[in-house]
Amino acid sequence: MEEDFEPVIIDNGSGKIKAGFADYDAPKSIFPTVIGVPKSPGILVGMDQKDFYVGNEAIEKAKYLNSYWPIEQGRIVDLDKMKNVWEYLMNDELKFSPEDHKIFMTEPPKNDKKNRSDLTKMMFEEFNVNKFFLQTQAVLSLFASGMTTGTVVDCGYDISHTVPIYEGFALPQAIKEFNIAGKELTLYLKEELLRLSNFEYTESSNNLDVVNRIKETQCYVAQDFDAELKNASDQHSAKVVYKLPKGEIELDKQRIEIPELLFQPSKNGKTFDGIHKSSFDSIMKCDADIKRDLFSGIVLAGGSTMFEGMKERMKKEIQALAPAPNTPEVQAPADRKFSCWLGAAILSKIKSFDSMWIDKAEFDEDPENIVHRKCF
């Protein structure tokens, strides 16, 4: 009977946590990975005072709270506060008992060993989970595309990775990480919009949400940035009018300048290569006999790859770099914002995966190392 307990998939992201039961087609619960603690006792009198607030409620009450984001650049930096986030997820969002379910969590590439051990211990010792598994996000995103060998280009909230994967295993020596992703693009757009006289902005999460929506709905990746920038400056064809909560704003060159930071980080003072060059460099660090498969199986993942034109620009740029006879092919699944979660959901339901779960007996036998032996 124990085997019938449905897996719960928890994709732990810096910006948002995405979770749900494995039988669902998409995450049931998505909310900001933030926890807010009241700045002083009684500050929220009459507003359902709590010791802490999580997710959207923490965002809504932000001016009364000290806010903490327990995941930074993909890695858990405050496990105790993350425990509060998971408690909220289990008790208030999905409403399930962890002892009655298998928990499948995601992790960033090259996650710290102590971080992995501490997380596993918390799951068994404090949440009393039925079974547990931990897997690299990029591997799951590739699996969601029906592949086990390829190169995942994952751009999320505050970190991006290029991860070559061979037969289901990430190749650590070839992984590249760079600190430009969705959050930085949103903040850069905010500064650009502030230069426009008709854009009013006050520091609040709601206003930043407006900027984020502008980025997601109006920005796109230029195929020839210099030519399109000149066109935007010389003509009115690139201009669009965006309705704000109060008034409206006219956008032109900002529409292509923001996503271009992924390809030219130097435009925002960065010294590392763009996403296309990082992808190429990652593949070139791998053995010669698998490079062709890695070039032909490039998969985009994460919310910050959702820009129109991203797939075509990536293929164009990598094609210009790749030596013959390699033929780069880029996949951009429509559901790539959730591809990591979907890959975990698919994997967790495969019969041959049953032996991969860490159970309580295995954990009790070797609590420090079991996660490193079974989840790799």
C-alpha cells in the first residue's frame, strides 16, 4: 500500500517555488520563495498577526515585514526559513501530510554536499517523509524533452547555467554558471523606464510586478541587434504603447535592449560571456565523441528563455561558433518555464525509478551519505 502514495514534486527556485502532485499536468502551486517577519510586535494588529508570512502574502504585506529570500542563485542559504516555506506549502497550499507521500525535490547544478545532506536530514527527521529524492534541475528539464543527452541552457530568476548532459548525467567539469537572469533584466528595465518622464515608480513589489509584466509581454530577442536598434531609433515601427495602472508608456528600443543583456552582458557592466558563448564553451569542454550530440540537442529551460526570438537567435549564434561537422539544433519547449517540474513528475512515475527513492531504512543506515550515493 505504501507504494501507492503519490509523489509530490517541489521545484525550489530563487524567485518562485513550483509544486504539485506528480499526476498533474503542471504545478498546482506557484508562489514567491519569500518569507516575511513582522518588523515589530503588533505592527499588523487587526490584520491576522502571524509569526511570519510566506509567498504572495509576504509580498502584499512587505512594508510591515522584514523580507528574506532563503534561496539565492539557486542555492538554499537559510534552511530554517526554507523549512517555514515548505510547511506553508504542505499545510496551506497543497494540504498534504509529508509522511504519506514521496517527496521529489530539485536542486541546482553542482550543489554543495553539506547542503544536500542537511536538506535530506530535514526531510526525514523533521518532515518524516515517506521517501525522498533529489535531482539536478537541468537533467530534469532535458528529460522533459524526451532526451537523456544534450545541453540545457537554463535561465531562471537570478542565475543561469549551461549544462551538458550525457546519458542522464550532468558533466560537472563543463557546467558554466553566470549571474544574469530574469531579476537583473527586470531591474535594468526599471532603470530604463525611469528615464522616461511619464513613468511613475515607487518602491513596492506591485510596481516591480508591473515592470516584470512589461518585460515578459513586450520584450523580444533581436536577430540582428545593431540593425534593429538603428531601426528602432530611426523609425516608429518598433514603438508600442503599453497601458499602465495609471496612464500609459511608449516603448521602442527597450523592447530589444533588455533581452540582449543575455547575449551581451557587457552592456550592463558584466565581464563574462553571453549565453550563446557560454553554451558553446560548455560543449567544447566535453569529450570529442559526444560533442555532436551535445550540439544537436540544445534545450532552452526556465522563464527567462521565454522571449520571442530566443530559439532562433541562439541557433544563429552557436551555428557561427560551432566547428564542422557539428550542426547545432535548439529546442524551445512551449512549457519550458515548468520543464524542470514536468521532468521530475514524469521520472517519478516510471516503474523502473521505484528503486531510486531513498526510504527511511536507507536514511537511518547512513544519514550523511545516502543522498550522495543514490541521487547523483
